Amino acid sequence: MASLLIIETVPRAENPIDAHVRNAIAIQKELKKLGHTVDLLFINENSRKFQKKYDVVMVSYGTQFPFIHELDKIEEINKDSAWGWLTNEYNLSPNGMFYKIFKKTSSFLLCNYEIGAVKYNCFDRTYSVNLNTLLFNDMPKTKKTKDFIYYGTYRTDREKYFKKYLQGDVYLSTSTKNHKKFMHIGCTAKPIMKFSWNKPALLNFRYSLYIEDSFTHNNFNNLANRFYESLACSCVILFDKSCLATLKQAGLTDYEQFLISNTEDLKRFSEKNYEDLLGIQQKWKDIVILDKVKTTYSISEIITGESNASKARLNQTSNHEQRLQESN
């Protein structure tokens, strides 16, 4: 079994909203179950107890200026360890501080998209797993009071879809700072606060709109967190037709009737046929649960492999130093 340190690039929160934080917590939890030793360090925390030797050090996400207390000491102790970068976003790059570490250590990328979709010159190895499936946890079903919701951050390469769907009676859950951005491009959807995931407001909705970036149309990215969250909250997922290639590669079946092209298509979905449509999508849970197990074991195998390689490098370094001492 391996020892792993995960460094998160945002502060610790009691009920984290960010998917990458929840992913890091899920990885810690699942790997511990399999016998690995896993520590999790957030920025602005005292790193003293984490200044020790790990087989693998993995950095989560990519904020611009994360302050890691005495990172240089962690780096020095673990200069022969494997360093990895964990990301579920194709449009991120490692912070410059970590980029330098990745360049001079044996490093790897653990991502949620297909290998080769994004090019980096600081990693020796790349692994692709379905990170988002780790967050699937079935929620108790509650009474639905509203129909359509879209939630997420503002992305410029989704603007044409925002303009098309975020109109009228559709609800929009996003950060307050993003409300004006949506309004500026002509969206008239009903803005509400960003979801909390300890008691998700998503449970109140019958239908969730799923759109993706234009990049993802041609470069496979495992289904986004909103797919797994909607499925867990008994919220029927409606996919823009541009997501067809992703759905095919994701291994789902019986998704054709959930493809939409415009707001007129939303009229096909109502409170009357919600239960029947939900029954079709609930069958996907078996696929998701199996994928979650596969992802957990895949990450475990990756960390174990990196750990073994790290130990081999350390032994090689020790043997080399011993030979130098003997020759002197």
C-alpha cells in the first residue's frame, strides 16, 4: 500500500461546493478503505505535520496563487517521490509554482478527459479516469415542485447554448457574481443562488439541462458532475443534441428521447410524464455504480504503481550514494 499526500489549492470548507475539493475528499476516503495512507492538506493550513516522506504527492486543481505553508520543505523531503496533478477540467494549467516542481520530479497527470486531448510538457506520464463518478451518492427522493434547472459557472464557449435555453421559466443556479453575465447575453432565466451539496436544492426539480463546451464535442471528457448529481437527485437529465458523441462514448443506452435542440423541445417534458422518464434514466445507476468501483480501483492501481516506481528510484539513489562513499 502507498502513502499519499493530496494538496488542495483552495481553503478547507465545512460543506465544500467545488467539485475538485469533493473529488479530493472522495479519493482520500476511498483509498483509505483500500488500505492506503492518505493525508489532505489545504492552503493556508500549517503544513508541519505533513512535512514527511510520501510515496506520492498529488496536487488538486489549478488556482493561480495558492499559498502552501512551507511547501519547499515538503518538496525537499519528497524530491524522489512521484508528483501528480489531479484535474477534472481540460482548460486548466498547473500553477507556476507546481509546474516547476513537476518539471524537475518524476511527475504524472491524472485527468478526467481522454489522453492527448490537452498537451503539457511538464508530465512524464498521463492517466485518464472517470473522476466525476466518485461523487455519485444516491439521494432520498423528495416531492418535486419545479420543472427545469440549469446550474454551473459562466463559460464563454457555452454562450450560444445559454442564449438558447436559459429563457423564461427555466431556473439558473450560479454564483451571484455571474448573474449579470448571463443577463448581459440575453438570458431571461430565473436566477437563484449556487447550490449547496449537503442539502441540494436540485432535489426540488424534475428536469436538469445538460450542455457541454464546444471543445468537448470533439475531445471526449467523461460526463460532468451535473450528470451524476442529477441522477442522484432523481432529476431527469435533458441533453443538448451536441452532446451525442459524449453520450455514445460514455456507454449509456436509451438516451435518444432525452436529446433536445431548442426551448420548444422542453414542452415534451412535464410533471405528467416525469415519473416514466425518470424510470428510464434510473437504470443508468447500475452503470454508474460499477464505474465508481472501477474508478476507485484504477486510482488505487495508479497510486500503487507510482509508489513502487518512487521506492525503486529512492533505492537506486541510495545505492548510488553508497557506491560513491565506498569509492571515496
